[in-house]
Amino acid sequence: MTAKTGKPGFFDNLVAPKGGLFGAQLAGWTPGPAAKSGLGCRVLADQMVEVAPSISLAADVYVPKAPGRWPAVICFAAYSKELQAAGVPAGNNETGSPPVFTDRGYAHVIVTRRGMGRSGGADAVYLNDTDVEDHAKVIQWAAAQPWCDGQVVLFGTSYYGLTQPQVARLRPPALKGFFTNEMCTDFFRHIAMFGGAPQPDFFALWMGANFTPLQFRLHLPPLLRAVVSHITNSALKHLWWPQVKKRMTRIMKAFQRQVPTPQTRQLFAGLMLDGKTRATSVLPAGPSGALGDIEVSFVVVQNAGYLNLHQFGAYDLFENAGTPKDQRWLIIGPAAYDLPVYAWQLEALAFFDHLVYGADNGYAAQPRVRYWTEGAKDYRSASDWPLPGSTPLRLFPASNGADAATHRLDRAPGEGGTNRWAAVPLGAIVTAGFDAVESQRLTFELPVDEEMELTGPVTVSLSFSSNEIDSYVVARTGVVFADGGYQILSMGAIRPACRRLDAARSTATEIAIDIDQPEPLTPGVPVTLRFSLTPQPVVLKPGERLVLDIASRTDLLRSDVSHGHAQFDMQVPPYYARNTLHYGPDTFIELRRTGQR
């Protein structure tokens, strides 16, 4: 294929790629007829988009086989584009499936930023301002191509989702809207320093999987990608994907052993060693605080299964964007872990059909908020988030005796008292049988005697002390079913020495924490910790129990990707310590209860 002419090569299109539709696709509704359908797919591989003198970005452009001019769906990230149409279970395969979009009358454009693969320029820190400006230029370039009708929308998950609000702030004229899944708005607190601590487990995995020398030089011919897609996107996935998922933890550990490029390793060192404050972090700030610059329509989707990544940004965007209220939608989906990320393609296409084709498919009438509700196993809806008419439900932890006992959640504060847990650093040496004499977590339960829906922000307040100058506190909610089964619901964390609230960056869903100026604890002196847990709508039924767990390590409380959740181990707490929870009016968990249905 010749990039200058934009004509497809013969071998590039000898076999058409096979589309994939796995994972959640529609949030509780069935759209009206599609604007277009049955149009097939062909690829214009390695199109070069000039973004600066002597610097061009490589893009694969998938278009319908039928002649015409089409709206363009652009996906922009730092990842290699070489696997995007193959359907392989790679963590960077988050653009959706190109044949799904082209079949519905869209050009699907997958772009790689500077320094990756065939794109010119130098590799640099992720999500930087130059990338954002290049993204805007790609949008305008696509709008001017002979295969485009001048309208551009954005789609993608994770990195491909993070880039969308960034560029939407620049208001490129051709941009009509965007559909972002699992994204963040404040890169410092949502990615780099979750709960006040770095995330080496995530970054080592992510960099080892995506930024090795192999990934930078990888090039797979479109014909090979297409052939592979007929295997990976076939019905056989229902057989092989569950087996891969069961082994995902081992696969992730293997990626952590891969050696990234020197530039990537330098970024890792900067994040872990130097990026402890906003001023010293190598990551850009992100669009939080400037979301009012966004004017175009959008849909933002939050996967409830990511408990210390991809959280809170969706709620920040939905609350603070400058887009008119009747042109923004929030979807909270079920906890899910699928690769490649093919979820929400049909929902996005219904939104795009409404937006750029003017299709009367019912999207304009969709509620502003739709949310998957655990327990009920259905989608419910509301006009806003947090849900109008919901009321606070404050529950107070109280002691049932020994630290290792199962304690209780009361509806009124008790008379005081304490319980303690051992804070042991991740990977630290302890004597055999240590857990038999020292509990590393506290557990509290509330028996459910009437059905209730809990939907909205989750806040924890703890009167806390330690015999060290700092520690780490992780809180988790879950439900124990009548048959004894357990399901995790939400999680949050805080570093006690970084407990000052950042009111300017907080939202209705997230208490932002200012970690720039740590205040060491005075051993034995209680302080109040207030922090947010990730929301997970749930209906609790009689005979079940709501559970609150408190510990000092995520690995003691997290679930597993085989169950649909993805959490990363934190290299905390920093010291061996004995932590103490002080009961009373300042120790509680606050949830939001909806009206009876």
C-alpha cells in the first residue's frame, strides 16, 4: 500500500478482517434501526499524517467496502497499532473491532503517537501536551480526507479513553462528540499516586506489556491480522478466553519480567522515585479542573471492576464538563475484565448514529445516567449523578471483642472503644504462624433485614492512630449472600500522613486528597481520615450481609481478574506497625440509599 496515494494494497485486503462483539454492548436498552449496515471492511494501512515539519504519525484507516464518504471514528494512544484488528487478548487492544464500525458506515482510524512504531518523532512522557495537539491535527486531517464526510467522533478504552477529554478541550472544529470508556481526568491521583502511594505493580506490568523494544518495532501485515481475527473473533473464544482468564495473574507477572526500552525505564524511575508531588511528577496533570472547556456531546462509561485504576475520572467528567446537560451521558457498567476490550461498541454506534447521522434511534431519550445494579442484575436509570432523591445511610463500626472477631456495623455511634490490626509491609518477613496471633484486617458486618438499593458515592471516615509516623489504610465493601458466597463491591485507600483534603479538586463522588505536604503521624495520637471508595450500585436482600473490611494492603482485600475485577498490589505500608481504629461518631461509612421501588 502506498501511503502517499491512500490506495489500498492488493494483499492488504485479500482477506477481510472478522469483527468481534464480546462483553457488554448495550446499557439496558435496544436502539432503533441502524443508520447504515452491511458495508464490509477494507484497510488503508500505514497512512502518514503530518503533524509537524518532517514528523508524521502512522495510522491504519479502515473504511467500508462500499464507495462513499463516512464519519470518522478516531482512536489515539501511545500504543502500537499493529494488533488492533487481530482480536488477540493484548492489554493495548482497546480501540474496538474495525469491521464492526465500518460495517455500520464509519471510517475507523487507529493512530499511534510520536516515537512508536512507524510514527516519526521521539518517544516522550505519556499524555503530554504535544500528543494532545497532534491528536487535534489528526482530527482535522481525517475530516479533510476523501473517505470522510467531514465529521469526526472519538472512541476507545483506557489510554484511548484518557486522550479524548484532553483533545476535546481544544475544540477542533470537526469533532462532534466522543465515547470514552474507563478513563481518568487527574493523572496524578487517579494513576500515578493512588491513595497517596505510587503504583509499581501497575506500571511495571503496563510498561513490560506495551513499551518493550519489540512493541516499538512490531509490524504485522494487514493480511496476517485479518487471518488471525478469524480465529480470535470466532465462537472458539468462548472456549479459550475463560482458560486464559484463569491464568491472567501468571501472564501479568510474566509481562512484568519483560524489559522495557531505556526511555520507558527512566519514566518508571521518575514516577516511583521522584513523582511524589504534583510539581515533581513526570506525568501531565490531565484535564481535571479544566473540563468546562469541553462543549461537544459525550458518553462516558465506568467499569466498576477497576478498583485502583480508571476510577473517579468518569464522575469528574460527567459532573464538570461544559457540555450541555442534555448532551452528556454516564453509564456505570458491571465489573468485567475482557481482552481485547470490545465492550460498548453497539452503544457507541447508537450514540454516533444519533449524533452524526441524525438517526431517530431513541438515543436522545436515553436517561442521563444508567447503572448496572448488582443483586438485581439489571440496569436502572436516573436523571443525574449522584441520584436525585437518594439519602445518606451512615453506618458506624463497633467492636464485638477481639481484633480477629467479626465486628458489627450499627446505625448509631457506639460508646467508643478500639480494635487494632497489624500493618505488615508487602513481602516483609514474618514468623511462621504470624497470622494466627495477629490479625491484619478488621471486618464489620450489617445483616440485611429489608431489601435496599445502595447507589452513589461511598465515603469512609476513620478515627485512626498508629504506633508509626505513617502507614496505609485500605477499605473494602462487599456482600455475603444467603448461601455464604461473597462478592467484592468497592475499594478505596489513603496514606494517613497525606490526609489533608483537596476541596478544589474534589467532586460529588470523590474526596480528593492533597498529598503534596505529608504530615507525619504522632504515634498513638488519633487523627481523622476521610476518603472515597469506588461506587458500585447494589441491591441488598434480606438474609444477606453488607461487609466492611479495613486493612493496610490491597493484596489482602482485592479480588482477582478471573472474577471480573482488576486491582494492583501497592508497595505499602512503609513500616511494620500496629494500627488502631477508634470507635465513635467520627468513625463511619456513608453510602447513598435510593427510595423504595
